Amino acid sequence: MTSPFRFQIEARDGRARRGRIFTPRGEIRTPAFMPVGTAATVKAMMPESVAATGADIILGNTYHLMLRPGAERIDRLGGLHRFMNWGKPILTDSGGFQVMSLAELRKLTEEGVRFSSHVDGSRHLLTPESSMEIQRQLGSDIVMAFDECTPYPADERTARQSMELSMRWALRSREAFGDRPGHALFGIQQGSVYPELRAESAEKLTAIGFEGYAIGGLAVGEGQDQMFGVLDYAPGMLPEDRPRYLMGVGKPDDIVGAVERGVDMFDCVLPTRSGRTGQAFTRRGPVNIKNARHAEDPRPLDPDCSCPCCAAYSRAYLHHVFKAGEIIASMLMTWHNLHYYQELMAGLRRAIGEGRLTAYAAAFHAQRAEEDIEPI
């Protein structure tokens, strides 16, 4: 019998793969970009609008949802999909990264992490077992193992201790996850920028066995060159027949480079956060709509874009509503950015399928180098 969760590679071009993840809630075309729905919403977007951009899956945050409104409440109300009116797959992170970056008075032990909520100061303990239970209550389709995101920079001894703790937590996560047909658990490779630690982490994770594997501990300040240096070897250490997910990445050129190196899945707050702060992503690079040069510009953000923002609204209008603090500015800019990201992923998938990824990437970089259109 075919598993209700499986990954199928449909085409290869160099190290890049085009494929499909099959879940009971729908298929995920890879390479895939997952918009971030931190608190059961992709900010400034209706779920129908997120789907209209081409997104097959979104990401939810265990840490934020466990604190508010609470996983038990979401469970009583029918799970996260029903709660937020999203019928397609959802991936939830384990909560570990947010505990390290947002929580106050946190204490890390072998058991897990004790912390004070940044919302109301209440005390909590998050462990591999409780993270699995919270994600079960949320009802997410893809669950992430509980890990420690190794800080950067870290010396080799610190990175090893962190990686080994994450591997012990990965085993506990696997055991606590249990048998949940139709749901998948992903392990997370750690090891900072040290190849031998990455290799050891991949070996331990593979021995435990997961439905997919993430590359963690990157996009934490190391810069693109070092990130690509790790991605030159890290994806190849993970099982060939499972999806590979680069957590928290990233900028459009980060994604193109990571796809070339064999990564299948991405998530990042950048397109939504940038939309709310007045930055648009276009084929010719970023556009800051706050700049005065746009105040009387009747042209769209990107003349080659088919999103609702570019189809009907001018740079001048976007400049005005952003300056006026109108909510529609965040809505239109976010829709455009998510549409751009999904068009980028569709272009990468087509290029891999047609065996022309190198040419696609070269054209992508050349067009971005031209920079924004000349002011009027």
C-alpha cells in the first residue's frame, strides 16, 4: 500500500531536484516556498489570497501558538487548519528557535528548555515530548523535531555539544511522535559550519529515520558565502529519497543558490515582513516604495508581474498609502511579494524539468544586476 505521505523526484538538473510531496491534504510541488503564518495567519493576507499566489503549504509557529491562543484551544476548535481556514498542508516548527530568540529567562537542560513567555511572563517547559504533543494538537501535516539552533559563531566544541544534544532530542522526538499515518516528522541536521559535525549529525538522523530532513543552523548571521559553503556538501549527506528543507531561508538569490545545491523546501518571513515595511521584490531587485522617486510614478512595481497589485495599482498609489499608514499598503505589497516568490519557485521547477537551470539562474542574476527601472 502506498504511504499517505511520500516524496517523488520527477526531474534532476545537476544537484537540483524537482519533485512532489504527497500528503492527505494535497500535493506540495518542490522546490517549494512556504509563507510563514506565525500566529495562525499569514500577515496582511486572506488564506484564499495566499493560495492564489501558488502556495501549496504554509508554516505555523509552535512557540507562538502554544502561548496564544494555546494548542489545547486550537485542538478543541478542530485543529489549526480549520481554525485558520487553510485546507492545504501546514508545517509547524518545533518551537526551539523561538524559545532561544524570543523567550526571556530561558534555561537549557538535557530535559528541554524552561522559559518565561514574552507575551505575559508565564513559565513554561518545552521538551521534545511536549513539542510533539503540541504539534499533534495543532494537527500539522509536517512536524519538526525539537532541536537547539546552534548560535553563530560557535567554536567546534560548542557546536559539537549543541549538535549532540539535538540528536538526543531528535531520538526522543521520534519516539514521542509515534505512529501517525498521513503525518510526517522531519529531523534537523546541525553542526554549524563544520563538515565533520554535519556528517555525524546526518548519520545519526538517518539511523533514527525520518520522513524528511531539514538543514538547520544556517541563516543565523553567517552570510551567504559561508551558507553556500555548507550547502555545497550538507544536502548530499542527507537521504536522497527524502525532501530536504533549508530552514529560515531566505532572499531570492539565497533560494536560487540553495536549489542549485539540492534543497527542496524553504520558508522565510522576508516577503511578508518586507511587504509591511515598504520593500517589494521584483525581477530587477528590491524596490523601496517609501522613496520619493515613486510619488508620481504611474507604473506598476514590476511590469512583468501578473499579481493583483501590479495589475491595478501604481507605484504612486503604493507610495501614498504606505506614507499614509493605510492597511491596504501592507496587503498589496505582501500579495505582490508572495506572488513573486511563488513565480520564482515555479520558474525554478520548470527550469529543472527542462534541464536549463544553469541558464535560468544566469538570467535571474543578470536581470537583478540591472537594478530598478529609471525614475520618470
